Amino acid sequence: MANVQNISADPPSDRRNQDATIFKIPVGKLGLLSSILMGGACGFIVFFATFFLAIIGMTIYDAATHTSMLNLNISYLYIAAPVGLLAMAVSLAYLLTVWVRRKMSGAE
């Protein structure tokens, strides 16, 4: 008799072998320092992107209302800093949770 094997293109889906990913980037294998650096980088990127958009928005607002109250302190102090800190807190919470779950499960 012929020995028939079940060959498939996709390996079987096993929950234990799947790592946490963000946009196909395996963040489940990051160490503690890497997780902290990635969280800080996320907060930095969001801060500067929000700061840029806040400056553009305030410039458009000043041009539309014909006022000259463009104060860059408002754009980073009240808009960009809270958004950047929130993004950093959320990303750190997620990445550190993944790290703690991996350490507690004994995957290493």
C-alpha cells in the first residue's frame, strides 16, 4: 500500500507557536530593553508627527481668521505632548505585557 501523507501549504495553526506581531513584525520575541526602546520610539514619532500637524493646523487657523496668535508653545505643550505621552504609555503597556506574559509562560 502507498503511504499517503497530508501535505498542506500552510502549517497547522498552533497557538503556542504563534508570537505576538504588529504588522508582521514579531514583537513577542523582544527583550525588556528592546520593548522599552520601542515604546519610547513610538511616543517620539507620534509626538513629532502631532507637533507638525498642530503647527500646520494653527497656521491654517491663523490664516483663515486673520489673527496673529500663532504661539508654538500651545502646539507642543497642549497638543503634541499629551498625545505623544499617551501613545508612549499605550505602546509600553502593550509591549511590556507581551514581555511579562512570555516570561511567565516559560517560553524561553
